[in-house]
Amino acid sequence: MQIAITKPGEAARFLDMDNYTVQLSGLIESGDASRLEGQLKSLQAPGRIFSFYLHSPGGNLMEGMRLGRVIRKYGLTTYVGRYRGEGEKSLSGHCYSACSLSFLGGSYRYVNEGSSYGVHRLTTLDGKMVDLSARELSLLEVLLQRAGRPVSKDQLVERLCGWGEEVSLNAIEVYIHRLRKKIEKGPVRVATVRGLGCYYLEKISA
């Protein structure tokens, strides 16, 4: 992924002139989150407000989550679009799959006019392609957002129903089983809290 940072005074007029503006574009790959945080730290500008523009087809799902954590750590605002520089209105962009998890890291989130945001069925776990159904991907996103904390079947039903899905407790067990099988060769696995009917993502030791 390409990272471009615009310094204070170069921001477009519709943004605060004291802001740093960051454009993240291209395929999300392993190491992008560390590289981004390193660049932000090197600016040595505590208290600055960063605006993040995202334009990406997705990529590494876990790295997308890590990018979201960096963005959330700094309490920043995310936009889907392409920043053009001083005095120029931003262009439309897209943010799919792993990019959607980075976008969710923003304290405030905006999809610019003409831009698109969503998820794909095909995603990656540390470079490995995984074909997930819409419901399997929805479950994985919930588990990723919980960052290792247990989620009950009732909570999963509530989240999916909140997105317009009609899902039973038995169906959750079926989808969890399918998801577990599909990501078993990845860096994380779906673990179960025995006796409580809760699930969480557990990192697999190398």
C-alpha cells in the first residue's frame, strides 16, 4: 500500500490548515500498519489531527485490522476517497474487504460523494486467499472487532440481525463450523469457551 502524507499548510481549504492529511491507497499488505505508525511517529507532531483518506480494493484482512488499530490509537477521522491537495476537492474512491476494517478504525467516518464502501467474499489471511460467504465474512468481522474477547451466540445473532440478516442460534453454529474450517491454515483460529457457548479469535503461535 502507498502512504502519502501532506504536511500542514498543504491541506485542502475544506480541511483545517493545521492538519496532516494521509492518503492510503493500493493493496493492503503485511507490514503496512507498522510502516504507517513509523511514519506518523517520525513527524514528531504531538496533538496534530490527521485525516485519513482510503482508496483500496482490500488485501490482507489481518493487516487491515492492524491499520484500523493504528488509526483508532491516534483518534483520527477516516474518509473513503482520494485526496488531491491544496484547494482541490477530493475525488471519489473505493474501500472494500480488508480496507473496510481500516476504515472502521476512524473515530469519525465519512464516505465521500461518489465513493463506495463494502466487503468482498474473497479476502486474505496473511496472504492466503479464502472464499467466504457473506455471513461467514460478517462473523469474522465481528470476531476481529472484538480483538480476542469472547462473543456469545446471542450477540452474534443480534449483530447479524442488525445488518438485515435472519439467523438462528443453530445457524450460527453451522457458520462458525464452516468459518473455522476455512481459516484453519491461517494465523488465527476460532476458539470456543466451553460451557458458555462463546467464541473468540485466538492467534496461532508460529
